[in-house]
Amino acid sequence: MKAIRIQENTEKQICIALAIVLLGLFVSYVYLVSASIVHVVIRTELNQEIQKVSSEISIMEGSYIAAQHKVSASIATLHGYTENSHKVFIDRSAPAFVLSSDITR
């Protein structure tokens, strides 16, 4: 009789321990799933912020290049340089032969 009571108490303790472990595992699962969802949302927001900053940087670079071109053009006119309006285009209609010292080709 005493052995049966000890066995019943042991079984109850094991069931309670398993219930606590399962409850802990469930709470851990819920926490980890919600944490991963939060991280995905944060990553998406950061990617959008990175794209926004990148576009702002490209706009600033464009205005910088335009300002630099204006400065270089004004400096060139100060030194007496002018823009050449006569343009020369080269057309190679006939094949050109190149002298090569490598005879094994």
C-alpha cells in the first residue's frame, strides 16, 4: 500500500513537471515567434530608410556635379578658354592594317 502511494506521488510529480516544461516550451515558442516577427518588421523599415537616404544622397551628388561643372566652366572662361563649336567626327570606312612584329598570328 505504501509503495502504491509513493508511486502515485511520483507519477503526479512527473506529470506536474512535464506540464511545467510544456508550458515553458509554449511560452518560449510564442516569445521567439513574436521576436522574429518584430525583427522582420524592423528590417523592412530599415531597408526603406536606407533606400530613402540613398535617393537623397544621389540627388545631392547630382547637384554637386552640376555645381562643380558650373565652377569649372566659369574658371575656364576666366583663363580665356572658349567652347569649340566645330566638331570633328572620324569614320573608318576602309579597313586599316596594323604592322605587327608577331609573325605567328
